[in-house]
Amino acid sequence: MQNHKQLSINDFIKICNRIAQEKGWWDIERSDGELIALMHSELSEALEAMRNSRPIEEIAEELADCCIRIFDYCGQKNIDLEDALIKKIEKNKTRPYRHNKKF
């Protein structure tokens, strides 16, 4: 693998999806809902790690797991997440302070 500091989001997507395919995670069909729930479960694990005052490295690992699931999904579904992120960041720059929301 090339230097991780030089990888784009789309590079991570390709890598994560390739590994998931090699490890058999796409051998059976799963619904989009199930795949989104698995992403969500990684965030729940990060929250539990925080609640239990686990080391920041363990929290980071759970957040990385969520990113890996998202990247894998995007790779399988041919979603250009990198482009979507750039567009969303630009959109957010134009939004009002706290998007006029209380929380």
C-alpha cells in the first residue's frame, strides 16, 4: 500500500471494498438497511467506549471501523464519496451559524 498520507478517499474506498470482497463479506446478498445498521453499530461501539472512559485509541478504532464499513459500501455501490464530501463541505460553508438549529 502506498504511503497512507497520500491516499485519497476514493483510494480508501477501493482498498476497503477489495479487502471485504476477499474476506467473503460480499458472497451473500445483504440489504442496504442491514449495511447501514452495521455502520451505525460501529458508532454505537464508539459511544460505549466513550461512556466507559476507554482510551482514545479504542474510540478511534471504532470510528475507523465505521469509516471502513462506509468506504466498503461506497465501493460496492459505486458511490463517489470523495466528490460528495467536497460538494457537501462547500455547501456547509454557505449555511448559517449552527444551521439555525438549537441542537
